Amino acid sequence: MLAWGAQSLASAHAEAALDVGIGRVVVVVREGWTEALGTLPRGADWCISREDESLGPAGSLRAARRALAREGAVYEWLAIGPVDVSPEAWAVVPELVHRVGTHDAAKPRYDARNGHPVLVRASALAIEDTRPLRTQLSALGERVITVRVGERAVLCDMDNPAQVREVLAAKSQRT
């Protein structure tokens, strides 16, 4: 529900993901939120999650995977990112794609911390898995590559309007 300038943070994420070449974007929300969040750019769609809220982000991931499966859509790779990360974080996706090689997943690392978005081979994640993504990636062991990136935005955590304003202010100082 947070605003990112003149658009919703969800819409800004969809736009940023599309801008780096992601062919299809699915934004997962709870029922009733789409009207408040506005429109998404062409190439992005809403996915209404009816998963138990106690699942948190794992429920969102499952809802998206289920929706894609119902459509009959087959994707080799999934780029997965939470909405509380700065949309600028999507800029690392081309580097993840370049570096993933034969691994099943690539996760960005800035300084000493892993961040988002992550790139995962769709076949490496079970659609019905409700474990947190971190746990699912951990289970893949050495099939996950960590990619050092220069984009601090992969670590961003915005949970309220004040944090969004801070990130936007820092962004405007850099440009």
C-alpha cells in the first residue's frame, strides 16, 4: 500500500522488473487491494492470494506459482522479490542471469548480506511448498550461487512511509 512517488510501490516494482527484461510479472496481493494500488504496466498482472496469512511471503510465492500453473504457463526461471525492497534492486537481474550458469538459483549479495531479488529455476521449487524462500534455497545447497553486486538496493527494507521517503530522498541525491 506504500506510494513510490506518483505510483504504488507494487506498480514501481512491476515496471522495474519489466525494464530489465523480465517477460511476465505477477504481483501478489490480498483480495480487495488492487483498486487501492492502481494499475500495473502492460506485461504485469495481479494475483489474488487467498493463502493463509500465517504463511507470509511463502504464501505469496505459492499463490503466484499456483496461478501460473492454472494458466498452463511454463517458465524456466522465476525472479522473486518482495515489495518492501527498493524497485532499483531489479537492476541486478541481468547480472544474476549472466552468472547463474548451471546452478538452480542465484542470489545477490551486497557487502556481507544476501538480498533480493533472487533468480530460481522454476523446476527447483515445488509449487505446493510453503517453506520460506530462504529455507527452500538453503535446501538447494551448492546448486545456489551467490553473486556479489554493487547495488545496495538489494538490502533495502521499507515497511512504512517514512522509510520510503528516506529511500526516495537518497535516490534523488544520487541523480
